[in-house]
Amino acid sequence: MTKEQAWEAICAQIRRSGLRTRMIIISLAVIVLGAFTLIFYVGIGLVAAGIVMLIVTVRRSKSGNIDIDLYFEKYILADWFGVFFDDVAFDRKFAFKAKELKALEVFEAEWSDTVCNRCFTASFHGYPVRAAEVVLSGNPAADSNRIGWNYEEPVCFFWGRIWEIEKECAPEEILDMRQRLEKTEADGRFKLCYSGKKVYLLHNLNSATGAYPWWLPSPGGDNKDIEKLEHEAKESAGEYAALLGKVLEA
């Protein structure tokens, strides 16, 4: 499938989702109207009609659906990122596991929830690369023995992107990389660490002002400008590629 075909399929799915939402609202409105007029025969008819409309809408919505995220990543984002990286492949199976991140020993120890988004692998100047947007959060003050829902707001320890580059380095090489990173003018807070013969570049965008916007958001009702999406994706990919090139001297 080409990215043009994928985009057409995504737009069609967005239209179906919008129509489904409107039909569900109309169906519920008919049911509610019928409920208020049940003392009349017309009320029974309205309730029955609303229920039928709702059932038909739900059943039809299950057929022909596509996973917008999957199509967007596999056929579109991979093509855009391919301008700066080789062999790009997006897949949720490439997500960073909590055990992997804890082994780096660079995060707050109290986090308990791990979310990974836009996970992909690629090659950069011959080095295997894995990257994803990562959110680490938790509630260190929560009572672990508490039964029921915890209403306390979780604390976000990290919200940003993590890049893993397979490259065996000597201690002095890591020191040189950190010095080159410090000389860059990249926005945000970057940290470089080395573990298990892999270099990790962490870009933490979390701040006290609130959550940072999601990286490479999927197309949706208010987000269907493909030229804008392409510009933002390539701009982000290009900035990271340039930064990796400087740090690795690739």
C-alpha cells in the first residue's frame, strides 16, 4: 500500500467515525424523546426506532474499520522518517519495557506507570536505532495497601523521547559525546547515558506547567492537514537526526 492509499483509507475512517458518532447521538435522542412520551403509543414506537437505529449503527461501525494509528505509522510516518533514517519500521512491539528503563538508573525510582508511543526501529549511519515517546508516572505517596480507586493525581517524572543507539563505546568516547551534546543548541533537557553496549539519548520535555503535546499525533477530525503533518514530522525527524549526527560524529 502506498502512503497516498493509506491516507485515503485514514480519511475514509475519520468520516465513518464522524457519521457513527452523529448517528449514535441521534439514536439516543430518539430513545430519550420516546421515554418522555411513553404514555402515548408514539413513545413506544420512538423508543423502538431509536434502539434499532443504535443497534444498526453499532453493527455497521464494526465492519470495514481500520486502525488509524497503524496505517499512519506503517505507511506514512515510516516514509517521512525514511528521509533521515534507513530501514524505518514502526511497531508497538518495539516499546521500551519498564525493566529496561529501570536498568539505566537515570530516572526517579518511584515511577510505576510506563507509556510508550510512536515506537520504531531504524538505522542511522550504520548504527541500529530504536526510539519512542515515553511517559513515566506514578504516585510515590499512594498507599500500596489501599483497596479501591486512588484519586490522587499521579506525578510525571519523564515525558519525552528516548533514543537507543547500538554502539560499543569506551568511557572516554562517552565523555566526548556528552561534551558534544552540551555544545549543541537543542531545545529541551537532554541527557546521555551508556548501558549494555548501547548509547541512550533522553529528551525530557516534562515541566511544571503541564503535560507536553503528544509526539507525532494521529490524523483526526481536527487534524487532517497532511501537508502540516508531514512538515511537523520531517522537521522533528530532521532535528533529531542532526543532533544524533553531532553527538555520534556520524
